[in-house]
Amino acid sequence: LEFDLDSGMLRTLAVLRSPEGIALARDGSLFVAEDQVNGRIVRVRANGQVEVYIGGLNRPEGICLGKDDVLYIAETATGRVLSYRAGVMRTVIEDLDEPDHVKLGPDGSLWITEGTSPGRLLRLRDGKLDVIASGLAVPQGIAFANNGQVLIAEQGRNRILAVMPDTVGKERRTPLGRSTSLR
């Protein structure tokens, strides 16, 4: 959907099958993951034209676009995070427990949520996977605040959790006053 803040007009850009992850391309088009067993990534052009970009995926959910037009895909049903560029698909990491959302951090590291309960917040940096937070209840979306905090939508507890990456291995209070173990 496109919503014009000035006029209040709402317009449908495209009708898709179970849209989940979304990433904005430099040319203004959108990449959208369709979360299905025979899922796909589609590209939605500004004029609403939909084209299949990648097919045959197994429940693609979160996606993000990196440097040099590398598209990162959390393929939930297989436990993998994939990268796709110029027709070449690669496995970035596998054996995860339902990777849900992916986001590139300001330093180029790849952040991943495992959308289970208990779920985890993971960071892949320089080929090493770190567990930043565990015991989360269905963590979903990821955002980065200007002060360095990593914000997580923890769907299973109906809250937004703020994590400072330098608190790994320490106990920290969440904005709601609950204690969460960070490992």
C-alpha cells in the first residue's frame, strides 16, 4: 500500500501472496518476500508491476539489501540465511532455528532473529556467530537506534526490547523493567 501523508489517500501498489519481508532498492522498487512453502522474492516496481525475482524458496520471511545489491534472505523452513546477487545464491549460515528477520547493522554485521519461543537475537560478524540475547518470546523485527541500541520487536511478550550490543553476557533491564539474560 502507498499512503500519501498530505492528502490521506491510500492506494494499493500490488496484490501479493503472504507478503512478509520488505526491502527498498536504490531505484525505488521494493523487494518483497512471499512467506509460503513454495515462496519467492518479488520485485514491485513503482508502477505496481510485479516480477518474480527469485522462486522456489521455502518460507522466505525477512530480507534486507546490502552493499553491491546483495539480497539477504531468512529462509525460515530450512534454518538458513541466504545471499543472492547477480543470479548466484549462497548459504551465509545454516542450522538456525527458524530465522525470521535479518538486518545489516551500521558496521556491516548481519543481525538475525529466530522467531521461536524461546528465540534468540544473533549477530554474524567476520564469519563468527554471536548469541546476543536468548530466551526471547518470538522475536521478530530489528531496527537500529542512533544511540547504538538494537531494537527488537518481541511479539510473544508484546513489547519492544532495547539491547546494547556491548552488554553481551551481562544482565540488563528492559524498558518495561523486566530482566532479560543476554548471552
